[in-house]
Amino acid sequence: MLNPEQDHIIALLIHVEGLVQGVGFRPFIYRLAKQYHLNGWVVNRTDGVTLKIEGQAKHMPFFVEDLRYKAPVVAQIEEISIDQDIPEGITGFQILASQDLTGETSEISPDIAVCPDCLYDMSHQPHRIAYPFINCTNCGPRFSIIRDFPYDRKNTTMATFDMCPVCNAEYTDINDRRFHAQPVACNHCGPAYSMTVGSEIVTGLPEIMDRIISLVRSGGILGLKGIGGYHLACDALNEEAVNRLRHLKRREGKPFAVMFKDLDSLKQYAEVSGTEEAALLSWHRPIVILKTIQPLAPGITLGLDTLGAFLPYMPLHHMIFDRLGLPAVVLTSGNLADEPIIIDNPTALHTLASLTDAVITYDRDIFNRVDDSVVRVIGAKERISRRSRGYVPVPVKLGFDVDGILAAGAELSNCFCLGKGNRAYLSQHIGDLKNLETFTFFEETLGRFKHLFRIEPHTVAADMHPDYLSTRFAQKLGIKRIEVQHHHAHIASCMAENGVDEQVIGLAFDGTGYGSDGNIWGSEFLVCDLKDFIRMGHFEYMPMPGGDKAATEPWRMGLSLLYQAFGQDILGLDLPVIQQTDPAIIRMIITAIEKSIHCQLSSGMGRLFDATAAISGICLHARFHAEAPMRLESNVISGIHGHYDFTISETVSVLPAVRQICADISSGVAPGIVATKFHNTIAEASFRMAQKIRDEKGIQKIVLSGGTFQNKYLAELLENKLVKDNFTVYTHARVPCNDGGIALGQLVIAARRK
Ligand code: ZN
Ligand code: ZN
Ligand code: FE
């Protein structure tokens, strides 16, 4: 079809699907057409971008090649279809008004960090000098402001701002960087900041900036409206301010994220590898979990050896750091305890104004709430653990149809997932559904996704857990419902992300998931495909004295595991968990275990980590989810290779290890050495079990999923062992391995079972 020798006039009709809207794609096409002397038009449609080009045949291959490979950095082209068309003698190249083909839909861009060109313009363009809402076709808010499709200004929360003549001239000038940049704005016509300090309202950015700088420098706490929600901010080196912030947020122990002025400042405080640097500087601008070199205020991480760090992504962040003279600011989500991050101005002023020294807001609405995303580099690969701003709503493309299926997700770190055609749209991080406000956020977001992507589900997939609020929600929908086992969903999620569609060995390690036998699972060795699974093995069950309480009180799991290893004798053990617990309570726990009173059985890897953290004296009481496993990992000393003993049959027993751990702790071996050898034990036992299953089933492909694999040391150790032994190992990257990724697994399993 494309013969470069020809210089006669031909026409092509090209349709491009993928992330091609709101990312400067049409101006790019325009410039490309000009470059190759082609005429025609381009139009945004709900199902992608369509263009017609006419011109000499010899130019066409170059145009198509550039279209594929020179597209704007944020664009992600998934499919290009090219058809010969009839030349109509079109003159010039035009961008036509968007067409709404209700029912079909293309992709919506995630929010994009402010670009270097815009930062430059802030000190050079007369109408945008120090304008904090500057943006262009390559950067700015997207998903957070979009109400409807297609992506045009009238369908965003910028609709209420009328462009001034200068902005309008740029918006309509095809040669301008802001041509069709939907949120285009300037000092004369766009959104503006205001600041509430007590009963005083401050307007005018110079005055607001002065106040921000002096407040942060003097230890103040600010409420600050971001892209996807409000933040709370304070000087990251001011211990008093950090502690006050912790108190205000009613957050006892969870580490705070810290925004650094720039990469150089960050490198003073944390180790940054090449992959980590790329993640930090990417337009997604996630929080990256890094290894600490030098602590900031101790109250930020409370003794953990890692730090959640990110770099400025809004113009105001840059402006603040330019003047602040400090290397880092705590920037934590503006919410109380477990509530969703605040997005609307009245709530912020009502809730945050009384808690903080000032609230800085602006008059453009955030429509879709998006928290900061979190990634960690494990095995030189960037892996997401909270998927929100900068990533959502890019879909996962599958090799098969999932149309009309809703997956309701898990409960604690809920994300839901909707299928359209062969695409899976995972929602942004929703949170813990047990919180009423969070559940409302879930329902509201589901409604918005259904509308934005034009999906009306006919089938719903949900977890088997009868008490998950997501499961109960699914039951009430009155459509066909498919129940999916939690750990099977974890593995299927990782398979779907990697395009694996055959029988695999699956290792699903996490804290809690409802098992098919009614017990709580969480260290599962499965053989499965996308339809069914067989449970091949697991780490041995442990009673959880006190039920759910055992998940937040590691000392209970410590006593449970000790009882299994030593029986009644545990009272005489020389261990911190025994010495620091009332003997009467220990006896009560023993009775509960012996008589199976309120003692559900769990094979949860998280519980085994809890127990070990307690036995080794590293963490007896947890103040936030997964604190004990995080502290155990934080104590790991690299370079220690030994492991403790274990036995493998149908199940893995670590009771020999428990006895060795107790002997080590009693004889004064450092808890860090114990923690390391424990990690090594889990990796070695898991590796041996995987080998056993491979020998039995002849399956080489192994899939790792579940929240435990957020543990960098364990994940790297186990993955290396498996790769060296010729397993083909699949892990998550773009989809969380924790319960935030489970909806994708539910979705594909439901599609296969339908
Ligand atoms: Zn820009
Ligand atoms: Zn303007
Ligand atoms: Fe899970």
C-alpha cells in the first residue's frame, strides 16, 4: 500500500487508540502533517483520535513512522489502524471539533507533573510570571479535573474560567505549545490561590507566598490544596512541628511522605539508585520508598530505615522551595485518621482550618480524588504499591474480552475494576471500606467510572469473604455474581498484568484472605490458571488468639507461635514478649488456644511476620497496618546468609526455626541477625516448596503476588533464587501486589468463568 516511489496524491484514514487525548497528540499530528506537506484533518473521538491525510505517497511512510515513534512523552499508542481513502483535494490541515460517539471511549490521561518548559515560562511569559496554574499540552491536571468525556475544557472543572484573549490566542494557535491545552490559563483569567489564617482571608500570591514561607520556617502546619486532594505540610527537619502534625492527624505511627526541594537535597538523606532516580523524576511524580542515609525529624519514620520521598510536581511546590531555604517538607494527605483525602474547599476550611495554622486553597475544583501514588524499586524494577495520581485511569490491556464485568475488589486497600472490551480500568486507590466516608467515595467513584467509560456492568466479581463490604455491595447489585478466592485473585492479577494465560505456580503471600476451607489464608502455594486453582501447600496454620485483634497486636501471634513450639512451657521462656506480658494474660491466651475460643486459624504470612517481630522483641504492638512486618524488614542486615531450620511436607513448618530464634534471642544474638535469618528462612522454604511443586507438576512459570512482596529484601532474595534455578518468574510492576491490585484478578477470573 505504501510505496515510497510514488509521488501521486493518495489519502489515508488513520485511527489511533490508546492514551492519545489531553497529551498534545493532535498538535503533534498537525506539526507532523505540516512537516511532510500533507493536508487533512484530525479529530478527538470518544474511541481515540482519527485523522485523514492527503498528499504525495512518498511522504506517507515517514509520517506513519513518526506518528508511532515521535509522539509526545505521555502518549501511549496501543493500536493504529490505517486505511486507504479517497483524496478529496483538502487544502490545509485542520483540527475539527470533538465528536461524541457515546458508548465507545478512548483513554483519559492521568495528571502530569509541571514540565520544564512551563517552569521556564513562569519567569519569562509576561502574563504568566509566577503564575502557579501554568500548564501546557505536555503537563498539568487531567484526570483530577475531568467530569466527562471527551476531554475538552467544557467537560472539566476549568469550564467556569473564561479564557482571556491572550490565552485564547494561544489555545487556537496551532504553532503554540498551548494549542488545545484544555486547562490553559494565566494571571488574568485562570484559577487563583487564597489563604485562610484564622478569620482572615489573604489574597494575592506575593502576600500568600510570604506567609507560607514564614509559617513553615517557624514550625507552622499548613493545609495545602494539591492536584488530587489537600495535603498537610510542615518543615521536615522540625521535630516539634512533625509531632504536632502527627497529633493533629490522629496518626500514631504511620510514616509521613516527604517532598524534597530537588534530587541533590534528597540524596543527602536517602540512597537513590538509577531506577529510583528515574521514578522520582518521571512525569508521574510518585512517592518513592527509599533507604534512609541520614534521618530528618525522627517523628517522620519513627525508626524505620526507609523514607517515602517525592519531588515537586505542582508549580506552587517549586515556588515554595525556591524561597524556603529548607531541603524538605512533610507533605502528607490532608485527612483525619483513615478518612479519604479532602478535596473540596468547604470541607477543607471546616476541618483543616481549626487544626492548622493556615489553609491555602484555590478556586478550581478537584473532581476526581487522587492520592499521591507510591512506588518502590525492587530488583531494579519500579513496582507500584498505591496506584493513584499520575497512573489512573490508564487501563490494563488484556488478550481477551472482559466487557461489562465489575470487580468489587478487597476491603482494606480497596480499588475496583471495570472491564470494557479487552481493557481493565482499575480505579484509583480508594482505601478502607469500613470507613463510612471511604465507602461513599467507593460508590461515587464507581458511578463516575461507569459514566466516564460508558460501562454498565452485567456481571460482578467479588471476594469470597462474606463480611467484606465490597462483597456485600456486590450481592446487592442484583446482577450475575461470581465469587473469587482472595489469593487466586492475587495470582490472576499478576498473570493479567504480565499477559500470562496458562497454568502456573502461584505464591500468594499476604496478611489475610478468606480461604475456601473457612480458615484465613495468606501463605498460599497454588497451581492455577485464570479459571481455577488447586491449593498445593501453605505455611502451617496458627491460631489467632483474639481473632481480628491478633492482626493488630503482634504479641498475640508471638504467644500463639511460641505455644505451638513449646506448649505450656512458654511462661518460662527468657524473651521480651513473655517478660513484658502479664502472666495472667499469657495463661488466658493459652487457654483460648487449647479450647479454640475465638481462635480462628490463619496461614497468613503477615501473621508469621507479626509473630516473629514479637518473639524477637522488635515489635510487640502495632500502631498501623503491617507495622510489625515493616519493622522486621527494617532490621534486616544485608550480607547475612544463614537461615533457620524448617520442614516441608504438604505444609511448611517453621517450628524448628521458632525454637532456634528463641535460643538466639535468649543468648543475646542481635534482633537484626534474627530478623535477617528469619527472612532467609521464609525465602528458602518458599523456594524449596516451589521446587517440589515444579517437580510434581512440571510447571516452570511462577507468579508472585500478595502484599508480602512489598518486602524488598524478601522479594529480591526469593526472586533471585527462583531465577537462578531456571524458573520463569512473574511479578507486579504497574498493578499493586497488595489488595489494591486484587480487583484485576477478580475481573479476569470472572471473565474466564462466565
Ligand atoms: Zn507544561
Ligand atoms: Zn489568560
Ligand atoms: Fe491480600
